[in-house]
Amino acid sequence: MKKIKILIVDDQPIVCEGLNTILQLEKDFEVIGCCRNGREALDYCKQNSPDIVLMDARMPVMNGIEATEKITRLFPHTDVLILTTFNEDMLIIQGLQKGAKGFLLKDMQPEELCKTIRVVHGGGVCLHPEVTQKILAKIADQDEKSAEDNLSDYDISQLTNREKEVLKLVGKGFSNAEISSALFIVEGTVKNHISSLLAKLKIRDRTQLALLTQRIHDLR
């Protein structure tokens, strides 16, 4: 079995030790390192190739948001999950904008943590529904008119019915394999549909697609 290689990045030793203990119990996980800040994480990724980085948002030297942007740009095969709390809405927004594949709440249950890591490693994204709604509400509060204008730019009428089905499942955090199983199509076709969605909607990545589904009523 090929294990999922995980790097933990948090400046609190007790958090690193706790996560390491939980993750090492899973047969398909391998914690390959722990770093104390974003700079250490970036240097570590240069020497190693983690599949998943669990990245704390607030750290000294280089925070998790800046590190996320650099890691996702320099190492596209490494996925980053932001470690956060409910009251760090703006940090979550910034992390997603910088390429994170989702976020983990620090008080989540171990089984949910492990499930999230597997979903993201399988090509999915993970956006906690309650926190996602808070984020979207904050965006709207900051600039309601801008949010409406941006939304109007997304013309879903150009999408095929199959692309809309794929988009819905992306919004639910499904991985490519899960979408393939749900729609009875091969994973290669799923990848092609997602590439088409990104091109038609002029969206940068899968995370932005997932957020978009929360704002388009016709897809619900």
C-alpha cells in the first residue's frame, strides 16, 4: 500500500504531537515531518515531497497563508489544508485564495480529520458547510455589489447537463473517484469535465469551483 505522506506545520509542539499521534494510527498515513513555521515548511518541501501539508494559519517567521501560496505554486503535487478555528474567517478566505484545498477545524473529530485528508488526496476539496456560509456572508458584507457583479460573470447556461452534475458534486467535496462512482463515468472523463468547467467559468482551481456552487442557486 502506498501511504499518504503528511507534513504537519504548527508552532505549538502539543498540536504537532497530538496530530502525529492520531495520524500515525492510520495504516495508509505516514507523517514524514513536523515544522514550526512556514519557512521551515517551504524548505522541507524543497527537500521532500509531502502529499498533504496540514498548515496552521498563524505562525511566526512565515505565516501559513504566505507559505500556502509558495508551496502550491512551487510544488503543484502537494496539497495544503489550513488548520484554523471558527473565528478566523479572513484567514480562511486568504488561504483558499492562495491555493489551499480546504481547511480543518482544530476541534474536529479524529475520524473527520482522516476522512478530509483522504478526500483531498483523492482530488477533492473540503469546505466545512457552516464555516463556508460564514465566509460567503462576510464577503457579501464587505462588498455586496461587487459580489453580485462577480457572480453575474459566471454563466452556467453554457455548461452541459453533465458538467452541472460534476459541478454539484465538486461543491459537496467529492473526489474524482467519488464523482466517477456517483455518475458511472471513468475518472479520466471526470478530469476532462473539471478542466472544461475551469475554462468555461474562468476559475483558477477546484477550490474556487466548490465555493462557487454555494452561490449559484440553480445548482442546489
